[in-house]
Amino acid sequence: MVECLLAKEKVGGSNPLFRSNVFGLGNPKENQTNKEAKMEFAHLPLQQEIEFLAGSYWISEEEKIPYNGREVLCLVRDAGPFTACGVGGCGQFPGFRSILIPGFVIRHRYKKNEDGLEISEVETINDEDTKKDLREIVHQKYGTPHLEFL
């Protein structure tokens, strides 16, 4: 997604929302038994506008969804109208909603990073059957097919 690419471009900038660790990027610890990776995920403030190349988005909701005896961290991202240009010219596009699933919650909001953002430890989801189940759950709940797993 756009914010991950932009975060990589803005690493070290003055705005803490654009640092790569904000989006959970970094050095995940791999579990050799099931190839799932553990990583730290920084929680962005709800409703705070985050600008990207052609517009802006914000995290409008965050929740933990129960799934097979575990909890899945789920963030709802809403984007405002934006302008984009390509080979065929430029155009204005309406806003849209997308869902980000960082993974299974291991420790929820257990510390703060150097920017004061709360951190959770999550286990990424790589199992395709689990992803399929979660896509159905999220689509029924939020009505959007736009879903990203970290």
C-alpha cells in the first residue's frame, strides 16, 4: 500500500508518522516452526490525517477481532478524495475504505516507542486458509474488499 512505500521514503524525517517503524516495518523475528513472524506494530492516533502523494487517509477504527481462540488486530483506514495521474492523464477519485491486519495480537499496547506511540507485538498471518476466513469476516463487517495483511 502507499503508506508503506511512503514510510520507507520518509525514514528519519521530522514527522514520526512517516518513519518505517510506525507501520511495523523492520526486523521481524521468524518462528521456525510455522514461518509466522513476530513484529512490533506502532499504533497511530485515531482520526489523525496522514498525507501521502495524492491525498490523505486516517485510521478511523481499531479493534481486536476474535478468531479461533486468538485475537486479530484490525485497523480501518479511510481515505479522502485524491488526484492521480497516469499515462491516460489525471483524474479525481472518490475516497475509499481499506482494512489493515497486522496480525495476531501477542502483547497489546505494552510499551511506547521513542515517538510516544503505543506498541503491540503481533504475529503476522501467512496461512492462506486463515487469510481467506478473515477476508470473509472483514468483508461482512465493513463491506470493503480492500484488505491488506502485513
